[in-house]
Amino acid sequence: MVYVTTNLTIMILKKISEPIEPSVKFITYDIGLASALVTLGYSLWDVDKTNFKKSQFIFKRDELIDKMINDYWDDKLNLPARSLLDNQKMLKNRLYSVMA
């Protein structure tokens, strides 16, 4: 378990041992989008680092995630800057601290 503390929330991220069905997965290679989703409260399911050049950030899909993704790409999300940057740093640390 990794505990990431921000001034607004405490996020608990964990890799769950049971497999996630492909129909309920959301996968992105974009660290900015992944950082925004974590800041919005979505739990990171896993980071797939089987490709050494690209890593996949895997989230569990829900009914609102598609709207949040569209808002991200349309530049309509308002997120606390420090929390967003803290979460991006956490994701980068997670990428580089464990070898695939």
C-alpha cells in the first residue's frame, strides 16, 4: 500500500490481486491525465510496465470517468494545483522506483 498525503485528501492506492475485467478498465499512457484522475479521487488499479518505453496507467471505469476525461481534454477541470503536482510526482516515483 502506498499512502499519498495532500492537504485536501489522503489517497490510498493499492494493487488489487483479483483481475479487473477489460470492459471496466480505463487505460491511459498519459501521466497528466492519470495525475488528474488520481487528484479527482480515482484509485489507480495498476501500472503496467511490460513495455520499457511506455507505461499504462490502469483505472477502474465508472459512470463518471468518461466525463472527467473529456473535461480534462477540453481543459474544463479545475483542480488544486499542488495536489495535482503532488500526484504527478507520486506517479513518476512509482514508475521509476520499480522495474518491470
